[in-house]
Amino acid sequence: MAIDEAVLIGLREKKSTPILRIYKWIPPTITLGYFQSIKDIDIALCKKDGIGVVRRLTGGRAVLHNEELTYSILFSEEDFQPFRKKEIFVFIARCLIDALEIVGIHSKIAQKTRGDLKSANCFASPAQYEVESSNAGKLIGSAQLIRDGILLQHGAIPITSSYTKIAKYLHSGTQFTKTASSLSETAGATISEKKLLTALKEGFSRYLPVSEGDFSDYEQSLIHNLTHEKYSSQEWNMRR
């Protein structure tokens, strides 16, 4: 999470370039939406089971990141027009839909929000403009932030049904229905991390000039400071 904020700051200060990151979480970690209450999560049980907990900059609800890949993408209003939430969500969804086609999954953009809107769990309801399958429900949980003319969007892409284990760590409890599904369940076959990673690179490359790179010294310094001073602190993670 510190990496994303460091790049956001760098883009605002004209010291960073747009970035697409695709990564996984070790250990399994629950991310909380920016506005979400820490009271939704059983922190003691998470500690007992070795589950990390961190608050995102983006909104939305809690996600258990395990046996999945996560993407984050950051760019400025100078890079994309019209720079509005709907248009950005739809553009990124198209990249993701193309990626899923490569691994044999037909998907579409959700036209409306439905499901359990009061749940603390992100996958309890597909939101408008998120990616879903034609019959198995939500496939990718995404959340967005626009700040100072900079876009940050996160998305969790469950490969297996491990994401459903978040119910154990929510005080409210969650019943999983056909509002969501993992890629392997939807495909009816095992999707490997490597295969999904390759597909995501290809899906985004069809619309964006993507090349691999390293973080600058400026970004590395910001990442270090934000990691230790913000994202590792109780003040940030338990602020609500």
C-alpha cells in the first residue's frame, strides 16, 4: 500500500510515471476500505491465524487477499480523458475482460450494483462497472480513488475460493452466494498465477504501452517512509 501512495505522490509532484502493478500478498492479508470501520474485523483472530490487516487508500469494503493476484494502476488526468470515474472504471474493465478471455473466461461489465450492500465484505455484492461473469457473478473486486488529479485503482482477482474465508474474520459474518466466483471455479479448471499474470500483461498491453521498470530513488525513499510511519502503524490502520 505504501508503494501505491508513493507513486501517487510522485505523479502529483511530476516525479513519477504512470504505473501498473500486479502482485500477490504474503502472508494472506485483509485490506480495509479507506472509510471502513476496523470494528468490522476480528483483529485478535487475524493475529492468531497470521492474517495481516492493512487499510487501503481506496474505498470499498474488506478483501481477504490469498491465492489471488491484485492489480493497482495509477495515472494522471493528463494521461486519460475524459478523466471521470465511470469512464476510467469502464476502460480498466475492458483491459481486464480481455485478460480473462485469454485464460478462457468470458466476462462483462456489471451494469448495476446488487447483492448485500450492507456487508463488510467486498465480494458480497458486484458493484456497477466491475467485472463479472455471465452466470457466476463478480470475478474482480475493484476500488478507486481520485486525488489531486491522480487516479489510483485497486483490484483483487481471486484464483481460488480462498477469498470466501474472510467470513471467519468478520464480526458480522458473511454468507457467500452466487454473487461472486473465483477464476478457477468459473473456468472449471485450475488457473495458475503464472498464466493469469501473463494474461493480465497482455490484456493491459492491448490498450496501454506497458514495459517493465524499477522504482526511482525518490520513490524508494517515499515507500520506506510510508511503510514505517503510516501503513505499519495502528494510528492509520485503526483510525476508524
